[in-house]
Amino acid sequence: MMKYSIGGDLPVTRIGFGAMRLADADIWHGPADRAGAVAVLRRAVELGANVIDTADVYALGDNERLIAEALHPYADGLVIATKAGEVRPSPADWIPLGRPEYLRQQAELSLRRLRLERIALFYLHRVDPAVPLADQVGALKELQDEGKIRHIGLSEVTVDQIREAQRVAPIAAVQNHYNLAERHHEAVLDYAEEQGIAFFPFFPIAIGRHAAGEGVPAEVAREVGATPAQVALAWLLHRSKVIVPIPGTSSIAHLEENMRALDVRLSEEQIERLAGTA
């Protein structure tokens, strides 16, 4: 239960770290407390989070530079995942851009910022509706064939889009929005499990009533001696063997809390009770 192998050859602990939260609130600038952000990244690796997730547009590339600053030279077995396929012309805008020449350029920039010769997991951040998906995935396949990326991933996609992409290249991972409260990607998760594709839920800890001191998650948390956040993560781990949550935080205390979710065990009755809370 503790490990999953991305693409069959990249074993990772089943809770990773999403670095987006180390940027400012708009994901536009780098952290105000850079030393603190470096400390969080190093502590994540110390605690066993050996997949670190970022993207070229987080803080306009500074998130990738921060990861290299904190963790390079990288420990053996540490998987750095990044993405390309969106542009940020302003703090409020996230616009898909999947032209093949742009994706190739961004991969080269990510390699430089991360100080890598090959990116272990490279995602198409969003499908650009103005560009054939085969061309977008084809650009990543070219990078893979050149040895610049190891595995290809997709983010916020449907089952049909995964199938279309698989006709061009092997897909090792999918990263979609999924948690106790947001389960509109159940079909994608089921397909990923069937295909042996890693499923990285972003925003894996539900907010609102699922994180409050009342309700089923809080009840189960009291029963197992955990926090509601830990229960939310533990439920994901029990939901499917291919799930690898990547919670993000700028707090070492929250990071340590999240990683302890690996130790939370839920009964079948508790899992079913939590599943009924959506």
C-alpha cells in the first residue's frame, strides 16, 4: 500500500508533495519566505515524499528554480514531475497553449531550471482545444524519444482524451481534480486503474464541510486518532492502488501531518461511510 511504480519503473511513496503552494496566492511570484520554502521541500524528502510536483507556470518558472535550489543534486529515486501547456499573461489567467513548438521550448526551459538532463514525468498541463491532441502528445513523444523526458502524463482529461493520447504514446500518469468532495472524475480513475496509469489527485484534501470539526470525516478521525485531513488522504489511498495524492503546503507542521496519513488505517465500514459523504 505504501508504494506505487509510475510507468512500471519509478517507485514512489504514495503521498508526494505538490510545490504549487510554495508560490504566492496568485501562483505568480515566488515565496516571500524563500528559506522557509526551501526548508519545506527538504523536509518533504526527509519524510519520504519522493515525488515532487511542479509546473513551468508556477511563479513563472521560479517554482522549478526553487526546487533545484533546495534539492539539487537530487537524491537517488527522487522523481521530479513538471508540466507545460498553459500560459499566464496575467495573475488571473490560465490559458491552454499546446502548440508543439511551444511544448518543446518549455520542456527545454524546465530542464534548465530544474538542472536535469531528463525529466522523470512530464505532463501536458491542459489540452489545448485549438490544437489536435495527437500533435500535443506527439511533441511529448518526440521529447521522450530524444531522452529528454522519461514518462508522459496528462492533466484534467477525460477517458476519451486518455484513449486518444494512448494511440500516440504510452501514458504513465494522469493528474485530475479529485478528493472526498469532488468525484466527477470517477470514470477517469477507474480507467487509470484498469490501465495501470498512476492517478495523482490535485487538491486532494477536501475543504468546507469535509474539513470541518463535524461530519463523517471528523467522526472517523476521532475513531482512528487522526485529523480530518489525514482521513481524507487515507481514504484516497484506500480508494485505489494507483492513487498518489500530492498535497501541498508552505507549513512544515502541515507537511508532517499530511505524511502521517500513510500510517492511518481505515476499516471497510469507515471507508464506505466516507464514500457516502460526497
